Amino acid sequence: MNKNIKEVYKDIYRVIIPLRGNPLKSINIFVIKSGGENLIIDTGFNTEEVIEYTENYIRDLDIDLSKTTLYITHLHSDHTGLANFFSKRGVKICMPERDAKLMDALSKQRSGYWDMIESFAHIEGLGVDNLSINDHPGHKYKTGGAFKYEPKFPGDKMKIGDFNFEVISLAGHTPGMCGLYDKEKSILFCGDHILFKITSNIQFWGFDFGDSLGKYLQNVEIVKNLNVKHIFGSHRDLITDTNARIEEIYAHHEKRLAEAYKALEDGPKTVRDVTVRMKWDITAKDWSEFPDSQKWFAVGEAHSHLEHLRYLGKVDFYDKNGDGILYYYIKDKNFA
């Protein structure tokens, strides 16, 4: 069998597909073959190389696409990129409704979604970096158009052969990300919710969505209470001790929150300037050497931590110069 394919549980196969030039390095695609039915979870980017890997695993695992369902955990392009590839081959696609609606806008060259992302860049103070929306990874690897899908909501059931899944909310990484949980087998396909070694990127999704980091941490706690024995994440190796990894994630975000708070101790700052003062696991010497694509993600993550501090009542923001750029400050220091 293809060296990138391994059976990780009876009738469940992990397919590792490289993501060239991306810090994530690769994506884990999971395939279930049971009772004459197939379930594929997520897709990889919309690139010729990923398409080739996809065609290879379909052949190597002898997948009959007419008896196959594709489940997409969330809207990011490394998970949705080949949705049209499968749709055109008659594969039924299921996806969380909230992310599907966002993704429809994301697939367009210009839309309210990308206008919103650009507006975030302005309020975060990113204007000084002259970033182009074309450098945003989500824009670069768009799905290439709308596709038919069956909407899924938390609490919905999905049966594939001997597997009985419940759709559960894992919102935070995206507004609508959902995983698949089989209670009897203690299995969870969690997308990017809980990953080995690396932490899920938690972005600022707008004031309407609210405290994205807080929602993420609440859903991590829900997974902890499930006592999952087999958790299948989308990137890097598989986790062998779910609750131990969850404790590491809690510690990571406590550290990041402390860094964001400390950056404000000598006065109000834009989200961008807080980001520059935080530590990032990247080879760039300083902010000027950050790839533009990673600046988008770093600032969005810093912003989600500042918003969580605001929801905790520790910081607030104000429009310092009347130009729409927000400055965050520590509340008891009374800078505003």
C-alpha cells in the first residue's frame, strides 16, 4: 500500500498529503470504509499536487465514489479546497451550515467576506504593512466556486457502516467547525480543534461572533469531558493522550494571554503592535521578515487573545485618533 496511507483503527485509514510551502507541512485525510460505504473527511488544498495525491489514495484504497460521502469539518481552504473535485464526481458532501455559508463568500474573488477581512486589517493597525488580500492563504487557495452540500448541525447523526457519528460543535478555530463523535467507539474526528504539538490558530472573527478564544476553550473542555480514547486531528501526528494534550493547550493560551497583557503595560497599542511584541514559533528574525501570509494569521490570533482579555474585563479599546484604528489598554491603568 502507498506509504502515505496507514490503517489507524479498524476500517479507518489516515492519508498524509503534503502541503508544500505551508507551515502546516501536511494534512491528515481520514477515510472510513465500512459496510460497503465510504466516508472521506476533508480534502487538502486545491492544487495539482494535492489532486494527484487524492487520485492516488482513491485508487489505492479502491474507493467507489458513488458510495462515498465527503464530510468537511470547517471552511479553511486546506480542508475544503477539493470540494468541487469531489462534487463533480458525484460525491455527496456534508458540511457544517454556518461555515458553509461563510465559505460560499470566501470562494468569490471579491465579496463581503474579503471586505470584512480587509476591514479587520484596518482596525488592527495593519495598514502600515501594506498587505494585499491576494497574499491571504484563504484567498490564494479558494475552493473555486460553490458546490452542493447537505448542511449539518450539532446533534445531527451520520451512520457509515458500523460507525454511528454525532455532529458536535467545535467552534472557535472557525465560527462553525464541527467534528464527528462516535460515543460507542470513543472516536472523535476533530479537524483542527486539538492537534499534536502545534496549537490551533484562533482568529478574531469579528465583534458579531464575539470571544472566539473563549468559545474555543469551552469546546476544548467539552472534548475533555468526553474522555475520547481515539482522537483524529488534521495535522501532524496522532494524539495518544487526549486529556494530557488538552492541559498543554490550556497552558499555551494562558502564556499567550499573559504576553498580550504584558505588551500593554507601558501604554495603549494597536493589535498589530501587540502582535510584534509577542513571541512566535517562526524562523523569521523579526516582524519585517515575517511572510505576509503569516502576518494575517499572527495578527488575527493576537486579536482573539486581546478580545478574550476584554471579555474577562481586564482590557478595553478605544479609537485613539478617530480613524477607526483600535488601541487596546489595561483597564485599571486608565489610559483612555
